[in-house]
Amino acid sequence: MNVSDLGEFGLIDRMRKYAPMTSSVVKGIGDDTAVLRYTKDKYLLFTTDMLVEGTHFTRRMGAAGIGHKALACSISDIAAMGGVATHAVVSLGVTPKMPARFVEDIYKGMAALAKRFGVSIVGGDTVRSDKVVINVALLGEVAKKYLVTRDKAKPGDWIFVTGTLGRSLVTGKHLNFTPRLKEARFLVKNFKPSAMIDISDGLAGDLNHILRASKVGGRLWDNAVPLTKGAALAQALTDGEDFELLFTLKESDAMRLLKWQNKRRSWFFYPIGEITKDPRQMIKAKGYTHF
């Protein structure tokens, strides 16, 4: 059997059994970040993302934007758990003929975002590679009472997203998006989402991650999904790399959120569907997978 026969998530499931975990691990493989025991009141969050030239970016897209994206992806993972990002290490693979200025600009892009979100870049590694490869490993922390995972959605919960979806690659959003960390912190402090994930593989794929983890079903409401200008619903469901937050709230909290939103209009949270009892009721479209 080849990797392509298993698919990305089938491969992850196979690897999971070879991942030993001690009692320090609260949550391992299977969510946006690992959750580790830390202090009496806080958990440590740990995540990593790898970007590869030709798959996640091209050199024509600009080095600073590539650097921004490399760190922003991991900050988005921390946001999806309700936490704040703290420290990063960055590993970089480049060709020997790569202009040093290009590498510097990658780091400038990361550094600008790191300063904005209070992240310290504390180390990493560099290696020779035929393509540009960037791997960011990021630590964060979250108060135990604010932790959100993928597996607590309940029937009757409403499904929300934090922004418009689709055509991220065409519009360039995947290179300059702002991780929704502030929105996530607002939500966990005031509304306590039952489940949350960031949309990296498309609305369909990432919503199905929540449904499987929570052992529930879900349905989207007609014409409710907010679309990026020029995008079709199919693109919102499958394109990926929007990096908006997808979350669920019990109905009473959903109504409170919409009432707050109508008064404040600081951010827009879009209700797009509901959680159902039947775990067979999945979103039929498939999100992006690497294999």
C-alpha cells in the first residue's frame, strides 16, 4: 500500500500508534496543537507546520509573504485552541545558490508578524535542500478554563466561521492573512465555544474533522456560508488556506453572540449551520489533502 492509497489522514492514523506519550500529555495527535501539562492553571500548547516550495508557495510570491505565512499558520493553530503564542524555532532548507537577500526577507516577514503577536523566535536549523522548505515549531499557552478542542461539539450547536471563504490562493489571502487569535481569545473568554478548528484544508474537510472527533453530524444552511468576492460555494468548501476559525456554540450562546455583534460590529461571526445527532451526516465535499 502506498501513501496515496492511505491519504494524508489515513497516514496520520497509522503513525499515531508509533507515537509514545507519557502522563504529561493531555492531548496528542489529532487536534490543532498538542496539549501538555504545564502549571496549576495553564496548559502548554505545541504545534508545527511545514511549508514546501511548489506546494504551499512559489518564489514569485515574495519572500516576506512566505515568511509571514510560515509563522501565521502556526499562530492560527494556537488560536484554534483558545491560546496565545509564545516561542518559535524555525528550520529552513534552501539551495546553495539561493540569494542571501531572499532568506533575509523570509525572516523579515516572520519577524514582523512575531513582533505583532508577541512571539519570540529563539532558534532553529538550516540545511541544504533542492527546494525552499520552512518548518516552524511554536509553543503557546492557554488557561485551562479557556482550552477548546475539536471533540466537544453537541447536537443543536450552531456552526460559525470568522470570515469569508474561497479563492485564498487566487486573492493572495493565504500569504497575508491575520491569524484570528484576538477573535479566539474574545470567544473563549465570553462565549466558550464547544469546538474550534482553523480552516486550512477547506470548510468541508475541517468541519468534518470536528464532526468525526465529536461523533456528531452537521449540516450547512442554504446560502449561509460567507464567500470571498468571486468565489463559489464549492471553492469555499474545498480550496483551503483561508485560515478563518470554524467553531460551534450552543444555541443560547449563539444568540448572545449575534446580539453582541449587532451592537458592537467589532468583528463579524457568521452562523452557517448546525450540529446534528447523526454522525453519518457529514459534509459531502472533500477538503484539500496532500496525498
